[in-house]
Amino acid sequence: MSTITPTPTRAPHGDLPPAGGHGRADRIGSGLFDPKQLLKSFPDALRKLDPRVMVQSPVMFVVLAGSVVTTVLALSDPADWFGWAITGWLWLTTVFANLAEAVAEGRGKAQADTLRRARTDTVARRLAGGKEERVAGTDLRIGDLVVCEAGDIVPGDGDVVEGVASVDESAITGESAPVIRESGGDRSAVTGGTKVLSDRVVIRITTRPGETFIDRMIGLVEGAARQKTPNEIALTILLASLTIVFLLAVVTLKPFAIHAGADDQTSLIVLAALLVCLIPTTIGALLSAIGIAGMDRLVQRNVLAMSGRAVEAAGDVSTLLLDKTGTITLGNRQAAAFVPVAGVTEADLADAAQLSSLADETPEGRSIVVLAKKTYGLRERDQGELTGAAWVEFTAQTRMSGVDLGGRKVRKGATGSVLAWVKERGGRVPEDAAALTDEIARAGGTPLLVAVQDADGARVLGLIHLKDVVKEGMRERFGELRRMGIRTVMITGDNPLTAKAIAEEAGVDDFLAEATPEDKMALIKREQAAGQLVAMTGDGTNDAPALAQADVGVAMNTGTSAAKEAGNMVDLDSNPTKLIEIVEIGKQLLITRGALTTFSIANDVAKYFAIIPAMFAVAYPSLDKLNIMGLTSPESAILSAVIFNALIIVALVPLALKGVRYRPVSADRMLRRNLGLYGLGGLVAPFIGIKLIDLILTLIPGIG
Amino acid sequence: MSPQAAGLLQLTALIAALALACRPLGDHMAKVYSSDKHSRPEKWIYRAIGVNPAAEMRWPSYLRGVLAFSAASVLFLYLLQRIQGSMPGSLGFSSIDPDQAFNTAASFVANTNWQSYSGEQAMGHVVQTGGLAVQNFLSAAVGMAVAVALVRGFARSRTGELGNFWADLVRGTVRVLLPISVIGALVLVACGAIQNFSGIHQVGQFTGGTQEWNGGAVASQEAIKELGTNGGGYFNANSAHPFENPNPLSNLFEIFLILLIPFALTRTFGRMAGSLRQGYAILGAMAVIWIGFTALMMWTEFAHRGPAFEIAGGAMEGKETRFGIAGSSIFAVATTLTSTGAVNSFHSSYTGFGGGITLLGMQLGEIAPGGVGSGLYGMLIMAVIAVFIAGLMVGRTPEYLGKKIGTRQIKLAACYILVTPALVLGFTAVAVALPAPADSMTNSGAHGFSEILYAYTSGANNNGSAFAGLDADTPWFNTTIGIAILLGRFLPMVFVLALAGSLAEQRPVPETAGTLRTDKPLYAGLLVGTILIITGLTYFPALALGPLAEGLAS
């Protein structure tokens, strides 16, 4: 066979359900939310009331300060029910904000606990001067060599430098099927905490204890290592400046009110209530929860982002570099057609092809047997059925497989090898064989020759067209990406001709053929110089520089530790197609922030219409006309606005955690939709909400 | 023809004239600021002030140029007023008091032209023509230079260079403001405005007694007063004075001059940024606000009912019969939505809502279309804020004209939008709380509050118009309004130029289908919404206690 295909290290789990069909609408957007989480996280929310923690969010810090001030005021006048009511709801507003964050973090905590169980203290068998010594796993240093045999827990992250072993990585990936780890090549990385199931390997430790992959994972899912992302910082600044603007508006309102003769109606409690209603508390409260939930959505898809910055960058990606094999095409080529030379029937060729492939256990060989069965009903013959058959197995050296049945010898394999075999036996090669070979190659396929030697001498019967099979639904998916403004570039080691054919079939925008790691690197730099943000996946050590250079580099968990170190995300499933989902999650994260910011700011209009007449209708009766909601009394109007402001936070927690529904459409359509939903919705919703709360409040005796 | 129909016709004629003139002027200005040729007089100027006009400046040196030049201008204008009494050509007026001289100097250098003096009773020919009129040109040219620097920030990439301040200043004056104001002055003279250096005339009145009228280079100052969105009148009555604004035609022409450059600069912006459509989106947002405000103003002024108004045919108190309700309303909106501040009627006498519209117009930051230069950069700052919120909603790090709006850009834009609300609300609060400033109010209650709010709004936003009714020539008001004017003008410029520098250094992001289209009506609409909500919400409580309380009562 012409290619050596990697054996899958994992059960067929790699081929995720194709895009399209079921589950498409909420491909990105799921994420469970259980209302019980709110109750469970309540104690955590209270713990977060520490001002040193709260100061991280300027908006909520102002609310906290407001709560403290109103508490003091309420204490100084304990008979005033209104003061207590406002105080209570301001505290609730603060707690609700913390609750959102606590719920978001809570989901990661469960995951972290599972991981912690894997990080048991291990005893390492360190090799020192050719001798083995037993040391604690925590005493290992970078460069130490350790031995692991069946049943041992790998003591730390490292690369296998000697031997092959099957390893149970379920502790980190959740996947129970064991994977093969071997020295050299791209599957040498082992992770501390995983278990060696068979054989013996020598591992060179590559990380310090406490900084291992599992340690970092725990930090990431718990959100302990969470830093604000650039975009989050920019948004925080904007929100802080809006807070200052409203602080100014409210602080200066006191002298204005005194001048207007409305001193009594603008007590500090009322002003604090107005301030909290005006500053963008909704987004301020949910901002960090949105970020944590975004990371969490990735974790649910078994992707670990090393920083929130990477998740955000994923949303900005404008060029996707996708490896052909495994991402765009199924991992292996498959037989697509039998092409006989003149004078040979297709059925005869199929029969010979199947016979010669029975001893070929590679996926390509299997696909030939299957194709013959499918198209000609040729039953797959068991090797044992044919007595006296001498099987010739496929090897990388001969690049041929076949069978000798008495005087009949059948062979199939790479064109060069088979041609040599035929010529060796003085056989003839039909004139059209070369033309047919070229034709298949031009179409992007790989030609295999089938030849036979029998009483008529050695001769070529025809060709097998091996084809890269483009995964189902990829074309549509690339179309979606194009509409989102993302260009896809296919990377392949194939020749340009083959690459072009597959690129056209898959519908990618561009391709890089006969790609070396240097070519890949040069392509990334070129794209970046043009201002594009590049995302790619990779697993090999030679991918590491490109992974580091790319704006979003997703390393496969099966890859080398060098690759995992270089990338800013690790896909535990090692499924390169997931890059597309990662981009969508990144976008969804930003959209959710924008939507809630818009909603939060639009909310203010209604609150003014509730509170301004409540404060000033006594001084200027004409301002009562602004009370368009017809709220019952000044007290209930202000209280309703404050209650709405607090409740809307809780109401939006599920949205913040799940993320705004995302569909791959153009920026224009997306803006129109979100602006309508969250802009206009944010304008109208509080009018209705405040009125409803007011109606309920009037039912309570003593109010209204 | 009913007055309403006449008003509509005037507005239509105005829009048509602007539409015709903005294209060639915008293109001309783009050429002026992009050319590398220097005319002979320009070379003389560069040699005289000792600068190399071809030297590119990064934002700190550009800013140093702006600030140094403006500081020198303030000092010069201050001294000129302080020695007026001992100079010839001063019509015998004495020197100006220090607090008023500071206020006036700050005001004219900052393109505000707040006047706490009466022109015909305080300023002679030398100060008027040699000091104030000169600043009318230069302060306008400074505003345009800063706007052009910001546009270059968007247009250029991977360089921190924003052009040369001195070249921009000189070119804006020589190639844009001077030629148009010469034509403008001629048109005004043709309409009947005066232009002379005569002394004070004693004129008899119909009712007996005499009146003093002085002459002056009025038409020339009037042209640049409007064209440069300065607004400082030769006479106290400003554009209501028949020597400044003799008839409805001159009135319409003056409004045209006010709006000409600010609107045309959007075309310049589109040209220089390499996409005319981007300029149209900004123009669209400005035009929607301007036309909307004008329509509202006409509606509230025409709709005003009551016995006195019925007899007068509408809300005519404080308005000139020459211009009527429509001519006054269009002028009032144009002057407050730009940083002009010239008035042809008393804003204090408008209906409650009408007064509110003039106030809100200034509080929006004077960006629709705004002052010369300052309108464009103010609007672009709002465009950055709008793009940030909207950009997030399409799932990308927001970008405008290919430049990423990141932490630094938002920080600078946020600082920009903080300055004027802080000045307006802060000073108004202190003035209302202190006993002495409050004594300057003519009215009590909501209207009195509007007087003070209007004064600081006008000062901090560099408008310069007065609500009337407030005695502003007190040390308190002269000083605080002077400070508000200077901070309101130059602090935002610091942030604009820093922003321009940070943008110019960036590598542009190529446009894709995932990019938010900022040259579409949807975005222009979003921009209008952002402006109205963000600035509207800031001032809502203050407006409620002033014009709204008044307007809703009637």
C-alpha cells in the first residue's frame, strides 16, 4: 500500500456526529442549567461579599457600597419600612451578582474534584545511574527518567523515551478505551495521574511537580487561574465609566433637588436606590459568570483552554488551518472504483482485487474488500476457506499484498511495485494502464494496480481508485464558516493535483499542498501579516512552533508534550474538527457579553420613568406626567424599580451560563437580530416588569 | 403661505444647499490635508514661526503643538484686552477686568465664544478685529486639525505619525476658512450687513431720546463667526442684531455657514479613510439627529398655545419678527447642535421643551454635526463606543475602519465622554448649592435652574450661547465658566489625539463577512441610539428639573 496510515489511538469516537441534521440549531448553546444550582451556590455567594473580592467589578462594588450606606441609614431610623425594604433589595442585588459567579464556578468545581482524585501521591521509580530508586512523585525534577510498568500510575508529565505501552487516560479524558503511548513519533506524551495498563516504558519527566497538566486543569476548571481577558477588561472600563457618569448624575442631583424644593423626597436612601438602578448592574453582575461559563462550555466539549484570552481570540479567528487527514477527510483513503484495462471485465478485476486484498489488514485494504462486496456481491472469503493458498501480507517494504493459489498469483499494490512485479515475470503492461493511472491521480485519487500471473503469463488487470473520503457535511460547514467571514485553508502532504481535487470537493477556500512544517509556519506568518487571526490544530513536535505562532493553537491530547506546551488549547478527544466549534464558542462568548450590555443600558430608560416622577412630582407636579407606567406611589415606584433590577439578574443567570444562541450568519443579520432582541427588548421589558411588581406590591398592606 | 409651510420650505432649501456644497468642499478639504505642496504665503508663515511643515508628528508632539499654540493664544488675547484702554482704535473703551478678560480669552481660543460682555459697549476695533476675529479663524483651524489627526489615525497603519500640526493649522486657515469667509462676508454685505471702521453714532429714536450705534468690521467677523462655529457676536444681540443679520435671506445663509464645514468634514473623513460610505454613515447619523431636533423644535414652538401666543401668532417672545418662528427655530437648533452659540433669538423665551431641545443639543456633545472639527471627532468617539457594544454582539473583538477597539481605545473614549458631564453637572451643582452664584438667576424654580444649567452646558461643550436671564459677569461665573471652557475643550483633545496615535500604530484587520458593517443604515441608527441613550440618560434628571418640569406644566 502506498501510505502508512496511523492507527487510531482511540475508539472511533474521533468522528464526531457530522454537522447538519439533528442538534444543529443548538450545536453551540447547550450547557445545562439546573435551578437547584442557585440554592447550592448560595453560601459561596455570601462568601464573595468580601470587599477585596468585590472591587474586581467596579459596578458591583458600588452596589455593595450603596448597600452598606443604606443599612447604616436604615439602622439610624429603624421605624422606616421603606429604608429597610430598599436596603434588603440592594443586598439581594449584590448577593445575586455573586450567586451568578458562584453557580458558574460551581460547575467547574465538580470537575476539579474528579481530577483531584486522579492526582494521588505516587511513588516514582527513578532511574539513576542505571539503577532504580523509589522516590516520592513530588521529588521529581525535569529531565528525570522514571520507569512505569503495567499497573503503575505515571508519576508526572513526560515523554516516553523507551518502549510502548497502553495507557488508561480516563482520569483526564473520561474516555475508558486505553491509548497507545510509544517512544519517538507524535504519540509519546504521557500525563501524570494516568495508569499504565501493559508493558514497560521509560519516561522523561518534562514538568515540575505542582505544574503538571492535571494541576493546570484543576486550576482552569475551578477558575482559580482565571484572569480577565483583554475584551473583558475593555468592557469593564466602559462599564466603570458609565458608573462614574451615573454617580455624577446622582450625586449632583441632591443640590439640584434642594434648589427645586424636593429635599425630603431625595433622601440618601432614594438616591442610593436610583444609583443602583442606573448603573449597569445586569451586565456588571453577570460579566464574570459569562466568562467562566464560556470556558466551561469548552471543558464540556473536552477542550481545555489555557487562558480565557485564547477563547476570546477564537471568536476573532478569520483563517482556519485544517489538516486534511482526520479533519476534512476520514482518516483513511477508501476504494471508490475498479477501473479495468481494455479487455478485462470490471467483475474480474473486482474479484482479483478482493482476493489480493484479503491479506491486507490496513483500512485501505479492508475498503477494497468491502467495495467488491458492495458492488459485485462478492462474498468476503475467509483466508481459511481457500486451501493451499499462500498469503502475501502487505508490508511497508513490498507495498504489495496478494495471494498465491496454485498456479495463479494475484497481487495488488502501489503502481511502482506492481509494475516491477509484472515486468520481473516478463508480463505485459497494457498501453492504457498509464493513461488510467494519470487520470485517477489527476482526479485527486490514489491509483493501485492489480495484476495476475497465471497460465496466460503475468499481466495487469486494472486499477483500484483509492479516494480520500470527505467527511459528510463538511462542505456545508465550510459554507457556514464563509458566511461568518472565516476562510478555511486545507493543509496536506499530498501533491498539488490531489490537494486541489480534494479542496474543491470539500469546498475549502484554499489549500497548502506538500506542506512541510516550515511551509505551515510561513503561511501562518503571512496570514498574520495581513491582519488575519489564525487558528490551527496540531499534534506533532514539528507542529509546536506553528502552534505557538498561531493565535489559537489547539493541540491534540494524543500529541507530544511539546505540542501541548506550545498550543493554547488542548483537545482531550483529539478531534481536529472541533476547531470549528471552538471558534463558535468564542463568538458566542462575545455575543453574550454584548447582548447583556445592550440589555442593561437599555433598561435604564424605564427606571428613569419610574424614579424621576417619584422623586420630583411633589416639587413639580407637572413631572407626574412622566409616570407613564401609572405606578401607585413614590415608594412603590422606587421599590419596584429596585426589585426589578435585582430580579432581572437572577432571571438572566441561565442566559449568561448557556450563552446567547448562536447561528452562523453574517454579521449584519446577527446584529439586526440581537439588537432587536436585547436592545428593544431591554427597552420594553422593564416597563412591563416594573409595572407588574408595582401591582403586586400594592397588594401588600401599608404600601401604595 | 402659512408660517409652517414657509419654515418647511426654508429647511428644504437649506438641506438642498448643504447637499450641493458639502461634496466639493469635503473633497477639497481632503485634498488640502493630504497634499504635500506649500503655497508661497504658507512657506513664509512656516519660516516665520520656524517649523518644518513636512515633519511628521507622533501624538504627543501633535498635542504639544495644540496646547502650546492655544496657551499662547489665550495669553495674547488676555493681554490685548487688559491693555485696550491705552491703545488707539479702541473707541475709547477701557481695559477689561482680569476675570472677564480671562473668561473671554479662554472662550475665544476654545472656539466657544461665550460672552459675558456686550460687544458694542466693551470691545474696540483692535480687540474685535485683531484679537477676537483672529481667534475665530485659528480656534476653528485647531479643531479641524485635531479632527484630521484622528482621521489619519484611522487611515494610517503601523506608524504613530499623525501629520504636522502647524501645517494643518496653517492650511485649514489659509485654504479653507479664509476663502470661504471672504465669500461669506461679501454675501452678507450684499444682504445688508455692515462693514466699516466708523465710530459711535448718536441716533435719534422714534419715541424720542437717542441711541448709540457703533460701526465695525461686522460682516467679515459675522462670516467666520458662523463658518468657524464660533458664535461670538460683534454686538450683544448677536445674530438678532440687524447689522449682523439683516433679513431672512442672510439668516438662512448664516445657518448654512454654520452647518457647512461640520457636515462637509464627514465627506473629508470618508475620502481620507478610503471609504466614502463610512463618511455617509456618519453624515447620516448627524443628519437624523439634526433634522429630528429641528422638527421637534418647530413642532413645540408652533404648537405653543395660550392667549398671548394666539395674538402674536405663536411663541414669538424673544424672537425677531424678521425671522419668525421657523427661522428662529432652525437657527436655534443649528447653533446648539454645533458648537456655534450664535443666537438670533432668546433661548430663554422658548417654550419649556424648546429650551430643553437647545440644552440637550449641546449636551449630546455637539456632534450632530457639531463644531468644525470637534463635531467630527466627537462623533467618531461615539462611533467607537457604539461599535464596541455592537461589535460584541456579532461575536468579534470590535473593530472600526479595520482598527481594533481594545482596552486602550475604550479607556480613551471613556475618558472623553466623562469630561463634559463631569464639568457640567459638577459646576452646576456647586453653583446651585452656593448662595452667591444663585443670586445671578433672574428667575426662580425650574427656569432659574435652566439658566445655570445652560450656562455650564454651553461653556463645557464650547457652545457659547447663553440662555439669557443669567447675570454671568461676576467673578464666580467668569472664572468657573472659563475653567469649564478650557477643560471642556482641551481635555477631550488629549484623549482624541492619544486615541489617534494608538489607532495609527495598529495593523488593519481585513474586512470579512464576519465584520460589523459600519457603513450601513443599521449601524448609523445604532449610533444615533447610543448617543441619545448614553448622553440622554446622563442628563435626564437635570433636564427633568429644568425644561421638562416647565414644558410638561404648560
